[in-house]
Amino acid sequence: MLKKYWSIILFTVGMFFLAALVNILLEIVSGVAHIPEVYGSYIQYIIIMILYVYINREWVHQEIHFKSKVPWKEQIPALIFIVGDMIYLFSTNSGFEMYVTGIGYSIGSAVTEEYFIRGIVLIALLHLAKDKGVWGTLLAIFISSVLFGAMHIITMLANQLGWGEIITAFSMGMVYAALYIATGTILWPMFIHLVQDLVVYLLPHSSFTMPTIWYFVVCLSITLIILIPYFRREDKQVFYS
């Protein structure tokens, strides 16, 4: 089904509007049935995840890799980033408050977005670009990250945020993609995505003030470092072939 670049982009846009439609319908139902927001956040992502899995199994047929086939030594740069990122995130935030709704949004967005963008879209792009070597891999990461950033346009508009929100999502999208490629399992991108979102929801008093352009540069650098073992590997399709 996803054999051309244009078909991947159209598929992503279609899934984006499908998720938005689920959100709108759920808000209407929640208003009529007086469903608390804390339950609505969980229901929303459960429905979206079911749709993603069903569509993938029935039409796309993209294998989602949970168990890694990548040698652990080649995963070391990615694992170092994961540990370092967690230490940094929790050491630069204060005022921990537990919000059940925030946890629901964090888990839901991490699981559904990684399953869809990295699990389905990124791998489809990697297959299309497999004959282009390193540049093909970077192209697949770039396109999937652009689509990931575009998915956050509604968040930007709803919360009256600037375009920095899109650039930030694009930048982290590169890192998530690199983690999936470097480790060979979708679980690490899901995990670090979850941690990032939990920090936003549960640690609201952040001291993180890096300018957007530098955030992009840092994420790009991390992406390339994580991918060094992958680029040195002869068989670059070791986990998604």
C-alpha cells in the first residue's frame, strides 16, 4: 500500500484527520454524556490506537518491531542518550505534581504517535530509500519528522503557541527515529517520548529555556551520533528487512 512517497504522505494526512475526527466526536459525546476529562483522555487514545492497529493489520501490513535484532554494542550511543536525557529532564525541573489526566495524555501520545509515525511511516520510507544508502536513511528520517511536526499544528493553534512548537516536534522526531533505527525496537522511542511528555505535564516548572534553533542543532547532533554504529554497518536493513 505504501509504495510511493506521495502515498505515504497522503496516508499520514488521512490518519491525522482520522485522529482529529475521533477527538472532535469524543468531545461532543463527552459533553452530552458528561464524561470527565480524565476518562476522556484515556478513551481517546485507546480508540485511536485500535484504529491504527486495525488499519495496519488489514491494509498496510507493516511489522512493528518490539524485540531488537541489533547487537547491544551498536545500541550504546542510543542508550547513553536515553540515560542522559532522563537525568537532564528531571534535574532541570521542579514542582512535581501528579495529574492523572496528564499521565493519560502522555502514555496515549507516546504509544500512538510512535506506533504510527516511527513504526509504520518511517519504516515504509526506509524501504523506499534503501538503495540510497546513508542519504536515503537521512531522507526517511527527515520526511517522517516533518510529518510528525505537522501533526502538532493543532496543538500549536489550540494552545496559541508559536511555530517553535512545530520545530521542536520536528527536532525530537529526528531523535525518536534515530532511536528506532539504532536500537531496532519501537519500545525505546515510546519510552523516551513518554518521559518527555510526562515532564511537560507533571513537571510544569521547567528551567529549560534553550532557543529553538539551538534545540534543533542539539537534536540533529544527537541524531547523527546515535546513528554512527548504524551508518558503519554493512547491512543497514538488519531489523526492518
